[in-house]
Amino acid sequence: MIDQSHERSVSFGLSETMKPDYDLLGQHELRLQLARNRVLHAHAAPVMESLHEQIANTQSMVVLTDPQGLILMSLGDDDFLSRAEKVALKPGALWSEEFQGTNAIGTAIAEMAPTTVHGDQHFLRANHFLTCSSVPIIGPSGKLAGVLDVTGDHRSYHRHTMALVRMSAQMIENQLFANAFPEAFLVRFHGRHEFLGTLMEGIAAFSRDGRFLSANRSAQFQLGLSLAALGAHTFSSLFGITPSAVFDHYRTAQPGLLKLCLNNGVRVFGKAEFQYTGLTLPTSIAAPEPAPLQTASDDGTNAAKMRMRLSSLRYLDTGDPQITALIDKLRKVIGKDISIMITGETGTGKELLARAIHNDSPRRSGPFIAVNCASIPETLIESELFGYEEGAFSGARRKGGTGRVLQANGGTLFLDEIGDMPISLQARLLRVLQERVVTPLGSTKSIAVNVAIICATNRNLREMIRTGSFREDLYYRLNGMVARLPPLRERGDLEIVIAKILHDDLNVERRLHIDPEVMGLFRRYHWPGNFRQLSNVLRTAAAIVDDDGHIRREHLPDDFLEDLSDIPAAPVMQLPSGNTRLDELEVSAIAAALRQHQGNVSAVARMLGVSRNTIYRKMQALQLQGKTDA
């Protein structure tokens, strides 16, 4: 390979003793190239920093180039960087073979293969003091996206350097791949389950109907097919099951790993990630699709009206005193330019409440834009929120991208998992909220914006402020009113919630009934996944229920029943003998349970198989208030 590269160098008109072309791009042109390669740079930068830490103090540097060999970024030891600058090994320099002769960057591009060029293997004598290890970075489309390189003094070359560069390049490729298909589902797989989540896993992307989109290099190797050959396949032909079977797997309460059989007969373990928003998997009670409310057909209009009805505050008021009190407070602040912070455990329906607030507000005819701050990579969340100008980075739409803040103009912006927003972006968000203007990336023009802000988190933001991971000024700007959603185990409207899920959310055509034994199990259970988990359990039960429409114990998922087996059954109360009145028996049972659980009403309600409302009502009626503290 080195010999062939030397031959190419001669054909380019280069000689070994010539002075290299050290012309550099000007700062303006370099900034343009960085903008065109913004996605690559954003994903590569943290990986390069990690790689640099591993090779620090070894007289070397880490280099990132574009597909033509133009150096975009470099990190390295200061003393070596100064030596490298003498041969223009710095941002703005072009290191293709045409300009530099045989070198790891240019030769890796020419050969499309990992390349090490050591010492006098370089064509130009001026570069003989270098040893370079370069790996092409292949983009999701299968084309060259750039080159990752480690260059150092040839006297300090280490044979493990290439392995580090390979691993780092693969990490960048996987990150590029995972974020390249916003309207797809990804399958991660490997023959050994412990390799899932590592650099060794294969990743393949498919459209929602199972059409093949792309696969990373590990996936191509495991499937035994090139990217071009994979284009003729579907998800079913590659993995032996249908996409709907995968969706059903993830509708269970606690889905495990997928067990798949590749088209070449190899059995692998897998995980699926659903990237698109249109998948009808339960995420919260009656969560509507974020579709426009105006459609061309009557049926579409009726469906839109139904979505609106199912996401109003009135619909959410199902009889639990905590929820009723919360909704009463919300109705008083809606439309008064007061930011709302929704708190609560995962799965308690925070986005549903946010939609209901929007749909009952004066902004109901405007857009509702939801952003999950935890699901967007830190390197992309800035452009996702604030948008970007034309040509801001490679792969972007020709006319730029409108950020979520601008998309919400005239409506409501819902920032879910706000506690996961990078601290570096919190200051910019605060400025947007205070000044009501947005400046897209790569633009100098500010755009006025009028949005209502609703945030949600399951994290302790006050503790994050104390540790310096959340800005105090942003917290108080967002914290106009706190709306705490209680977990399912603390609510007293379980029966009504279940009825709504069965008959409104799951679109069950016939009327279903819950067996009393099952309802007792539901009341005992602690529901760590809250409404999301309850929806999954009911969806499974509704799918396999008998013709009589009664959901019984045998229709519940096995993992749910296994969890229940770990919860102690309610103790049998020893009833007093004689002509004891019924209300005295209730007093005895409730008082004993309150003592056992140290006054925890929620725990008592679960143990006795009744609602919290029932416990409170009995306490008041039987004048047991004083005993709750016992």
C-alpha cells in the first residue's frame, strides 16, 4: 500500500525533496468548513478529547479532517503542536496525497482503509519525523465523512495507537448513525448479550414499515452483507420477525432482550429504539398524537376533536382529591404568563398534563411543541432548540432548520426532563425567555418569539442548583407554579383511571370488565412505572382476554405477577368476638394497619385493598384522626 501511494505521489508531480505546500485556509473560510461539517465536529470533539487524555505527554496530537483531508480540529501536547505547525499540521491545512504525498490521512482517504505511515515511509522528507495512524470515519450513508488521526514523533510510536484510533472512530460512527434517522426504528444486536451497548454492537435502521435504511459496519459484518446488498432487504427478511412483533414485545410491562435469528442463521440478542413520534405505544394516559387539529376530512376532524377532548383538564379530573386541587390551581394561572413546572415520577403523565394545560389555554389554536431534553444528544440540543442557518453543518436542509422554540411561536413549548439540559445551554435559554428573541446557529439576526413555557422534571432541581449543575436564575424563571403529579400508588381513582385507559386509550371495541381479584391485585401493587406500566399491563390483558370480556388473573403478564409475589399479602385481622358492630371492626382494622405502617395512609390503602379516599373517609367518620400519628 505504501509503494502504491508513493507511485501516486510521483504521478501528482511531487518530489521527495520539495518544500510542501503550507498554504492555510483563512479564518473565515475555515469557519465555513466547520459549519458545513458541524455534525461531524459535534460528535467527534468529545471523543477526541477522551482520546487525547489517553495519549497525553507522548509527543503526539489528535487530528480531525473532512472527507478531502482538510484539518478541521486538532488537540495535542503544546511542545509537539509547535513542531507540527512547522509542517502545517494544523487546522486549515490540506493533507490529501495530492498536496502532501504519502501520509496517513491522505492515504487512508485514497485507500478507504485504516492506515499507519511511519517515519521515512512518508513521501516528503519534511514529514519523516512523524508517525501517523489514521482511520476513515464512515457516515450513515456509507460515504466517507472524515478522518480521525493520531500523529506523533516517530521515536515515540506505540503499536497500540492504531487500536485506540480505530475504537474512537467507531464510537464517532455509531453516534453519527444513532442520530441520523429521526423517523425510524433502530435495532442494536450482537451474538453476545454483554456486547450490547458497546462499540461491538451492530446497529441497523429501518422505516416504520420495515424497509431497510442503513447499517453500521459491525452490523454489516454480522449480517455478512454489504450496505448495497442490504438495500434489497427488509427487517423481516434480515431478522425473521415482523416489526409489529417487536412493537408487541415492547408493549409488555418489563420487556427483556429480543432474541433474533439473522438471515444467515446466526442467533443474536437485540434491543430496539423507536425514533419516530407516530408509534402508538402507551407513554401516558390518553396521550394524543401531536398532530394538527385541522384536517381535510370529516373523519380527521372528528379524530382531532376527540384528541382535544382526551387532553383537557376536565378529562384528567377523575376524582382524586390531589388531582382535583391541582387542576383548580392550574385553571387560575392558565393564560396569565406564569411558567408552570410539572414534577413527578416517570410515567405519571407529565406531558399529558402539559397538553391539557395548552388545550385549555388561550393558545389552544397555536402549536404545542414537546422537547425531551434527555433524549437529544448534548451536541445537537442547541440546534434542535434554537435552529440553524443555511449551510450551518453538512447534511442539513438547504434552507436551514427551524428550532423548536420558533416552531412553538404563538403556542406552548414543553421542555420535558429540563434537569437534563446541559448547563452551557441553560444561560441561552434564560436569555430567550427574558428577551423573547431567538438567534439561530450561524445567524446574526434575532427573531422575536411569543411562547408559553411549561417544564417537567423528575429530578431534584434544588439539589442540582446546590451542586452547580442547574442555574438558580433559570430555576426561578421557570418555577412560576409547581404542579406535582402524585404517583399512581398514591391516587384514589384507580378504578376510573383503568376504565378510561381501557375504553378511551386502547380503543378496545368491546366493553371489558376487571375481575374483583384482579382489582385487588392492582390496588396492592406499587406501580413503579406508574400509568405507563398500567397501560402496558392492560394492553396485554385486553389482547388475550376471553370472549366474556372479563380480565382475570390468568390474563395478566407473567412479570407483573412475579412482582406481585414479592409483595406480602394483607394480614388477616383477628375479629373481636361477640356482638361487635361493623364500624368497630373497621376501626380495629384501620387502626391496626395505621400502627403497622406508622401512619402511612398509602401503604394502609394498599394493604387493605381499598383506596386512599376510603381510608380518609373512614378516619373522619369514625374520628380516627388522632390515631393516624400513632
